[in-house]
Amino acid sequence: MNLDDIQTPALVLDLGVLRRNLKLMTDALARHPGVALRPHMKTAKSVEVAKLAAPDFGPITVSTLAEAEYLAKAGWIDQIYAVGITPQKLERVAALNANGARIKIITDDVEMAEKIAAHPGQIAALVEVDSGEHRGGTVPEGAMAVARALGKKMLGTFTHGGHSYAGRTEAQMAEVAEAERAAVVSTAQAMRDAGLKVKIVSMGSSPTALYARSLEGVTEVRAGVYMFGDLFQGQIGTHPLRDIAVTVLSSVIGRRPDRGTVLLDAGGLAMSKDRSTEAAPKDYGFGLMLDLDGNPAFGDAIMRRAYQEHGEVLVPGGETFRIGDKVRVAPNHTCMTVAAHTQYHVVDGSREVIGVWDRVNHW
């Protein structure tokens, strides 16, 4: 089977590119002896990718309990569920742990911490600290109350430097990484000074993992989007722009020479409508159209409009297409794009499909 045989739209995963992106991250973390990489599977959601990203059933991060169950069943038992927990989900986590998993949860809320502490199941938690992103997490000064409320179920501190995505240079990424490190490490030290046991000091985003100058005091780093990459991450230096491992295979379904565009059967549901235009150095719309071999053969052929099932690509140079011609589209935001699909068609630098890998969706 090759890409010509596949109905569209469909996900294509280039194994060679994936391997290069994984090596880029492991090489970066090798500069920090003693700091573990805990890959975040939130984008890939795939056992086969986990085999490469976390070999020998190493520690991982997940963003849904569906991922946790799917990957624990396959052998990855050391996990952090990196989304704030709710009371209704505690029993599901406890059931996983009762069957041999070691799922750690996070919280930034004293009342929730008290519920975790009171739960009879095998549950342990990290205190989420806001290191500058201003999404989840308590300020470092408030973390102590959460830690005390968790009692013996408190394992350590946790933060996510997602504001690193606003960086444009290595120096800016490194600055965010240091702020992230300082927040989570100082909070952990304050807990130790108060007589609390801290086993895990966890931070991470792909840019800060790659460009941190020091990870002193950190026990592990979490990162995920680096595996696949996308147009946005390539622009900010998470990986070379050419190394986007996932593309969407699509077919030409309409020609509009009067507008200089073609219509594809990959619209918003196949590509997502996440453009990140305010933050991106260059607006790639909803994706960049490539040829069937994954090359940017059409110049800046950008998907400017995305309807539910239609994507309209402005094609410079007046290239001609026939109905049914196949192309690939590199996504602006890979995490949102792959979420619409149930499997990867795996290639390795050619059109030949060497495998079909499943993934888990939903929650």
C-alpha cells in the first residue's frame, strides 16, 4: 500500500522525521545529567509512538484518563495525569492504581487536596505551581497550603512553562526556562524546609526543555509537541521547520483558477481551525500544502480558509491540478489536527505505507 491507495483525508506520519525530533530532545536533555525525560503523550496518544518516545516503558505524561488507561494497559504504568483533577475522577485513577499502575495527579486547590487526602485509594499528587503562564497552578506562596492539605499523598511540585511559546530566540526560551525552574524548585525547597517530603520536581514544555541552561533542582522534564512538530513550533525553533512529522493527506476536489485557489477535502474537521496567528512569526493560515512526497513544491501554498469539510488553498505560480490529485498539508497546530483522526499511516521518507498505527481519542 502507498499513499495513492488511501482515502482522504488521512494522517501521515513520517517515521524518519519522528526519530530525528526524538533525538533532538534526548540530546538536549543529555546536557543535564540526572534529569529524566517524561514524554507527554497528549499529542501522539499512540502505543507505537510511546515505544519510541519512552522505550522500556519509561515514565510518561498524559492529558486524559483515556490515554492513561490505554497506555497503562500496554505497559506504561508510571504516569502523570497533567490536568487538574476533579472529585469525580478520583475513583477512576484509584482503579488504575489498584491494578498496578502508578498514576500521579495534580492539583492547585486546597479543597481538592483535602478530597485527595481523604480518598481511601492509592492516589498521590503533585502541587501545581504557576511559573508564569497564568493558566493552572497556584502562586508559589500558596503552594504550601495545598501541600499540607495533601498530607502523606503529596509527592512534590509541578509546573508548565507554556508561555515559552511566545519566545522567538534561544535566549528568550532560556529566560522562560529559568523562571519555570526557579518557581518549581524554590517551592519544593520551601516544602522541604517545612519538613515535607518532596520526591518529584517536574517542569516542562518543548521549548524550555530544549533551551534550558540549567535544570538544577529539577528531577524531570515533560515535553510533547516536539515529537511531531508543526508550522508554529518550527518557526519558534522547537525543531527545524522541515521536520514536521505529521501531515494530512488530502485530495483536490475543486479548482478555482479565477481566484488562484484549489479546494481540498481536508477542512476544519481534518486540520482544526487553530491558527495561532497572533503569536506566529508568519501566518500559515490553517496549513501549508505540500506535494505527495511531503515537499514544499508549490511555494507558499497556504490554506487560507477552512470550512467544515473544505480547505481552500491559495496557490502561487498558477500550478494546475486535476480533480483527485493528492497532496499533503503540514498543520499549523499538530495537537489539534491529529485529534480528529483515529490512526496514522506511517511512511519513512517515501510514499510506501509501512504501517498503520492506532491512537486513542476522547477522555
